[in-house]
Amino acid sequence: MANVPFSRKLWNSKKIPALGLGTNAGFLYDPELTEHAVAAAIDIGYRLFDCSPIYMNEKNIGKAIQAKIYEKVVKRKDLFIVTKFWITNHKSMNVSDSLTSSLKALKLDYVDLFLMTWPFSHSNDVDYTNVWIEMENCIHKKMTKSIGVCNFNLEQLTRLQQFATIKPAVIQVECHINLNQTELRDYCKRNEIILMGYTPFGDVHEATDGPYSEWRTSEQVTLDAPEMKAIAEKYKKTVYQVALRYLTQIGVVPIPKSCSLMHIESNIEIFDFQLTQEEILIIDRLDCNKRIHTANQYRAHDYYPFY
Ligand SMILES: NC(=O)c1ccc[n+]([C@@H]2O[C@H](COP(=O)([O-])OP(=O)(O)OC[C@H]3O[C@@H](n4cnc5c(N)ncnc54)[C@H](OP(=O)(O)O)[C@@H]3O)[C@@H](O)[C@H]2O)c1
């Protein structure tokens, strides 16, 4: 199996793989499962790993990465590691402390991308532009190669762009066949920002009464729509593979999460077929602005993004 190609370029000329592995296995899971998943994914050819201290498994991911570097399966420079800054930390502004702690857990000297997870802070009294200044400092301190944001709306991203000394390289948002982010994608294309798509399958198995339930709705993404099934049948692929292929063809870098070897293997097998323009348009029509991760409990906060 071929490695995921580093086929996309950030505005700062650094390259980024066309597909990554999400690592939020939920609080209910054993972090060792993610450790095995990351190690297997490196063997299989994944190079981008989307991490966060809030997923409580960066130590295990660090162990998997180190093991694969030690085994000479991969070199550090061939990996693209992402971590994030969490909302409870906005107030104390300890942005570089948070990154230092992630780097320690991941056993790395630098990450490739450092993201602000939400535009709002838990305490609702911090402007995200202040956090951004600290994130820019993390580039100056060589702790990260690039910086970006998650879950910003278009207005917030535009405001950040006008303010920033170092502009965002990536915006990570929910993106799937029912929420294809047309407007944001157009803006990103014009401004050389890569759109990384999280929850590409609608987070299919996460319990709606589990620890993340307040962050999400019980909605499902319509991967089994007849249009998806017909396209999957034509290419002898699964609807999951068609969903990922669609995202890569519309310019998105998807980061599906899986701890199953079978799924990790099948999710990477999307580079040997090409959807036609007509099929892209058919899937485009499944977009209905359906958002799974609504973070409803923060709706009243000043910088809540989804209105
Ligand atoms: N920045 C943010 O605010 C934010 C928010 C949410 C997510 N994320 C990131 O995005 C990543 C992905 O999103 P997500 O975890 O919410 O949801 P997702 O990737 O849409 O869905 C994950 C679920 O799909 C299953 N799955 C994966 N491949 C499959 C396949 N081929 N066939 C059938 N089922 C399959 C997984 O189960 P198995 O493990 O059994 O395969 C898992 O239950 C996260 O892990 C995280 O890294 C970021």
C-alpha cells in the first residue's frame, strides 16, 4: 500500500498529506487502543495525525511515533503532527505552556501544526486574537512550523486574517457530505488556507449519552443515501471511501478517526479512483448544512461561531 501523498501545500510552502488519522477515541476508550492504531497507521502509510491534549492520549501517541522512528519505518521529518490549544486555557494565556506539555507527551521537539480549538474561551472573557499572538510566538520559539484555527466561522476567520502577523495555514472544521462548507472552502481557496475536515463520517459510533454528548447532536450523516451507494457500487468501494474521496477532490484534507485495523486500511484506499465531475455534483446535492458538533452549551458565549 502506498503512503498518503503530501500533495497539498500550505501558504508557507510546507507540504501536508491529503488525508490524516483522527485520534479522538473518546474518554470511554483505552488510550492504548489509539497507540496501536497510530503505530498500525504509520505502517500502513498514514503520515498526518490529528492530536489534542483533551483527547488524553498524547503520551500513547508519542510512544507509537517513537517506536516507529526507532524501527526506522519513518523519520520525524516525514510525519505531519497536529496538536491543539484547549478553551479552558484561553484565560490564563498559557499557550506555549500547553504546547510544551503536548510536545513532552508526544516526545517531539516541534509539531507541524498547532491549532486553536474554538474561538470562544471557557470563561467567556478572552478575545481569540490575544490567543493568536501567543500562538504566533510559538512559531518564533520553533515549537511549531505552522498555526491555525478550528471551528471559526467566516466572519471570525476574516477578522483574524486582518489582525494576524502570521496568517493561519489551516482551518479545521466539521466537513462531510451533509456539511460541505462551500462558502468557507471558497474563502480558503482564495486565501491559501487549507481546510481540514473533521468528523467526515458523522462520528458514527460515538454514544450520544456519552461524555461528549453535550458537544454534539444525535444527527447522523447520510452516508447510506442511494446516491452514495450507487457511486460506491460503480467503483467497488465502500460509501466511507466514496465520502473520503469526495472530500479530497473538493480540496479538503479529511481526518477520519479509527481504532480498527480494517477501517484504517480501507480509509486510505481512496487514491486509486477518481469521481467524475457529475458524481461530485450529485454528492454536492446531499449538503444540507447538517452539523453534528454544535457545542450547544457555549451558544451564549460572545464568540460562539455557529449561527
Ligand atoms: N477540532 C475539533 O473541534 C474536532 C472535533 C471533532 C473531531 N475532531 C478530529 O477529527 C477526528 C475525526 O472525527 P470524529 O472522530 O468525530 O468522527 P469520524 O471520523 O467521522 O467517525 C469516527 C467513527 O467512524 C468509525 N469508522 C472509521 N472508519 C470507518 C469505516 N471505514 N467504516 C465504518 N466505520 C468507520 C470509527 O470507528 P472505528 O474506530 O471502529 O473504526 C469511529 O466510531 C477526531 O478523531 C479528531 O481528531 C476535531
